Amino acid sequence: MNKERFLSQLEELSTAYNDTKGKGVTRFSWTHTAGLAQSWLEKAFSRMGISLIADGAGNLHALYKGKTNLPRVIVGSHLDTVRNGARYDGTFGLIAALETLRSFREEGFIPNRSIEFIAFAEEEGANFGTTCLGSKLITGIVKPDELKSLTNNETNAWQMLEDFGLEPENLEKQQVDPQSVYAYLEAHVEQERRLTKNNFSLGVVKAISAMRSYKITYRGESVFAATPMKDRKDPVMSFIECHTEIQKTVNSGIFPENTRFTVGQISCNPGSPIVVPRECIFTIDIRNLELSALPAISDKIKDIILSVAEKNGIEAEIVPLSKSGGVKMSELVQNAYKNAADELGFPYYEMNCGTAFDAAPMGTLVPAGLLLVANQVDPVTQEKYALADDLYNGAQVYEKAIRRLASE
């Protein structure tokens, strides 16, 4: 793999198509900016004589044909970002896969197994709060009709796909057939900082945490700020009490080890500085490595949400947003990564992962593996970034692992 080209292509795709330049990377799925990035990928594959085709969810597919009709190897990552996201989030895996295939084409290497490239849509869940939506749709975890009930303040997911020129009605026949896939390999920059803390630049993931997320709405009474405290039904105060109680419960050790609880979004309606809000809307993300542990954890947290509302005389609504993970990574793919790293002389850290990736939905259906590269954090700006040598070393391990599995 050509290092200079790999790094320059990574920098271009990571930063050129961005709605918040100078403030991280923002590239939501099914937007004009995402369309520009898609066109960039289409041109890159076209130069190799390969077509890039979108499915009904906006996932982008390209096929590098092998010698046989043996089950194929799938490679890739996601094209979207969160708002003000890390520079190489998603795009590292895409460019590592792209440059792997480009290197194979240039050397005339034709593997036994075909290799399918996928750039997944809506991995971050920025539009509707459901993570890994593109991969969940083609693995059958989310049914196409469920897109109509995924809504934001403006539209639903089915309509948004149609408005972007996609055909979600085709998704039923575009799902992955597990019998036709040998393995799925993903490379990504780490979202936690375990690699840096343990002095490693590469990580081979053993399992991905299970997660559940919810949108909670507390509804009280909107009154002016002059209203006495005892006469209020303030949903924000209930949110604060709820958050405190859940945090105490998580910290008490009642839940299984490694339980994580996060409020990622919060908003008030109306959002006036001189009015008690009528509504407080917030999200809760719950994670644990063991999928079997999540129902009991979720039920306890729901009980806290409802009991606080009842105590304070307000209404509570709990809407499920997303669920994924609880997936062990394939030993076949783990070993391919480890053998590749050993051959190249790169040390690696074997680890569990608390972040949702497309490898989780894919891993419920086919043998899947995830390779991580350490992220650094700028001490002044707090911006996440990865070192060029670490990125290139990770891409080399990825390339060698793909070559190994596609040759079997």
C-alpha cells in the first residue's frame, strides 16, 4: 500500500466534505454533503473500473471479483459522522479498504474469494437516534417498514431516504445472505482511549458491548419564572433528580460490572430563559458487554424514570431508540488481524469495546472482526486525531488480513 497516497486520500475524504470546517467533521447521512462524499468514492472506484451502487438505505457497495464463487469477504466502515466529530471517524476504515483494493488491482492480485466494499450509512444515528441503521437494515435487525416510525422534528426515515433519491422498498431483497459471506472486516479509530492509556497503537477487539438507548420526555406545566417553587411542576427538576438517582444506582454496584449510563442529548420546550419548560426531553444510553444483562438494567432505569415522574406529579414517556451489540468477534478474523500484526512486527492490544460499530450488527449474522487504531486528543482544542504512522500501520495490518482471508 502506498503510504503517501493512503494518507492524502484519507485527509481529503475526511475533511473536504464537512459542514462544520474548523469545528470537527459534520457529515450526516442523506444530505448534500454526504452526496458529495459519495460522488468522491464513486470516482475513486470508477478509476479502478468498478461500479459503486447504493442500496435502499444508502449503503454503498462495490465488488472486487475473485477467482471463485466461494462466500465473499466484506470490508468497509461508515461514511457519516456525528456533529463536530473526530477527523478520521469512519473514513479511516473506508480509505484503508479502498487502498487495499487499489493496491491489489495495481499488483494484479486476484483473490480466491470476491471482496465486497461497503460504505455504511447512518452508523452514528445522527438523524433519528438509531445507531448502525444502514447495517441493521441489511442484516434484518431493523425491518424496512420500521423506517416509517423513526422520526425527528421534520420527517421520518422512510421519507428522508426517498427524498434523497433512494428506494427503501427494495431493502427486503437487498439483505445480506449469511451463506454467501465468509467474513466481515472493519477498521476504525478508537472512540475510547484505552489503547493510548495502555501504550498501544493497535487493538484487536474480542467483543462489542450491548447497548440500548431511549428518548424520555418529562411533561410538566409551563409557567413564568416568577411562579413560586412549591407551585411548579418543573420537568427539568425531575430530570435532574432522575439523572442523580440513576447515577447513584450505577455507582452502587447493583448493576453488573462495566455498566455505562449516558445522557447524550437534552432539550427544553419552550426554551425560554424566563419560563419553566413544559417539556424536558433527553436521551439515555445504557451499555454492558453482556447482552443478557441489559433487560434487567433497562427495567431498573425505567422504574427510576417513572417513579420520579409519579413523585413529582408529571407525565413520563419512554420511547426506545436503538439497540445493538453484545456480539463476540469471530476468532477467524481476530486471528487474521493478529497474524498480520505479528508478521509486520506491530504490537497489539486485545480488548473489549464499549462503542457501537457496524461490526456489531454484521457480527450477529456473519463472522466479523474489528481492528482499532489509537486516537489522540489535542490538549488545547480537545480535538481527536490519530497519528499518521499509526493509521498507516493499521491499514497495513488490515490489508494483510484481508489478503489472507480472501485467499483461503
